[in-house]
Amino acid sequence: MTTSPDLVVRGLPYEAQDKEIFDFFGLTEEQVRVSKWRDSNRCRGIAFITLEGNAEEIERVRAKDGETFEVDGKARQISITDYEERERRPRRQPRRNQDMNSTEERPAPRRRQNNTRREKSNVEFEESTESKREIYVSNIPFEAREEDFQEVFGVFGDVEEVTIPVIYTSGKPKGFAFVRFATEEAREKAVNHENELTMHERPIGVRRNKGRSVRPQQRRPRVRKEGLSEKPEDCRTIFVGNLPWSTEEEDLGDLFKVFGKIVSCRIVKQSWSGRSRGFGYVEFEDAAVVDKAVHADFEVEGRKFRCDYAAQLAQTKEEQTEV
């Protein structure tokens, strides 16, 4: 049985490569499935993360909600939500022969209420630096290839990329495409071209790309949970998150020893690479200093630490760093 994802990430840069996404979240290829366009194999801006219900890992990844993902100078703010299984629609049952041959008067079929146009009128679109340079091309020939678009639209300016969506089940083109120019000026020339454009002797339509559609729930800003967790009894350990990858356990001890004597510091690392996962734990000798430590206001390499109470953890000698 396939394990359902725990989290869904949206807003990833389309230029992001798989390894860059894995490294950003500190996860492996088995834990992250990147959704890609079939024709270009580019990232569609969405990824599914499966952590098999590991609450600590889910909380760590969810803490990245609202962070900026930057690739080749292009940055986008990502959002992270819980994965929700969608209920599949039941298959429509075919009519039986006896029903088809029946002479009984059938009730007149109900007309579908066409709410599509009404719903579309409420859709809002969000422009990006890419969509401002893109056009939507309709009525394209099914045999059209990227070089055909370069030939037709190259007269208006440098064509940076051509995307021809296809039907997932058959691989056949859907009959439209997106063309991205290197500049907005080139796009405007293509849109405002007075003469009719053709491809393979077929008239094609051209308009500005409106950008990505935004659902109403996406427009509501996500309210991050604030405040501290409930303090465990005789708590002596704190959780420290949002650590720079370069932070060592000794660095953590040097910062937090101002609050009191430290028993151990531990930064959680990937077992397969030894790389930091961006969070760790500090255990104090005196429980009385923990209340001050969770309010620590430390910022290193532009990353502000996030502290909280933590349950006492059993640690091996190899995991502990005496301070």
C-alpha cells in the first residue's frame, strides 16, 4: 500500500532542480515527489512530502511555510499545507440494453446549469516576473514544435522558453501553448501585432498570460501559530529551530550558556549525509533557567532562532556535547 503524503508545498520556482528542493528541505528523494510538466520535465511549482507521520519532521518542514526559495536569482515565497485526500467521483454506470430498448416514456433530461462562466468571473490571477513576459497561444496545430514557435515569434524578440502542455493519458498536445520572451517589450509587440499570425497555415490566437489563478482560500494569509507549547513537568530541555546549516553543537552551547550550565547540546542531522536538519536541542542542568532560555533572541546568518519547550530526550554519549 502506498503511503499518502503528509504535506503539500506550493510556490516552488519553476527553475528549481530536484536536488535543490531536496537540500532546501533537508530530505531525500524518497521523501519528496516533485510534480513536473510532462513535455518539458520542469517543476510545476508543487511538491509532495511523505514523512510517514513523523511528527517532529513534519513540524520542522512545516516551519518553512512562508520562507523564500531562491534559484538562479529568481525567488518565490512557498506555502506548506497538510495533504488532503480527495474523494474520487464514482464511475457513471452504463445503461443496460433493456433500458435502451424500453418504450416507456423517459423523463426529459435535466439541463446542466452552466455555472462555469459565473465561477470564472470570480477567479483572480497573480502575475509573476515570468508571466509578465509570457503570451498564451491558442488554436495551435497539433504537429507544432518548439522551432515553429521560435520562427513565428522570434521576429518580436528573443524567445526564452516555449511550453506546450499535453494530455497526461495520451501525451497528445492540448492545442495551446505558452511562449515566454526575454523582455516585456517583446511580449507587447507580439500581442499588439496588427496582422493575423499563422502556424502551418493555421490562424492562431495570441493574448497576454494572466498568470496563475488564485483560489479564495489562497488569498487569506496563513496565520502562523504563536506562543510556546505547554511546558512539560520538570522541563530542562529546549527546542531550537531555524538554525543555519553551518551551526555546530559547540556554537549552540556558546550562545545558550549565558542562561546557565548546559548538560548537552544536540543538532539533529541526516543519517545518510551527516548534514544538519536545521534544528536541535539544548539541555540545562537547572530547570529554573529554561523559562529564560525559550525567550532567547538570537539571530545568526540572518536566521532568527525559534525556541520552545521540549520533552526530555534520551541521548547517547556520541550525541552529547559537554559544555
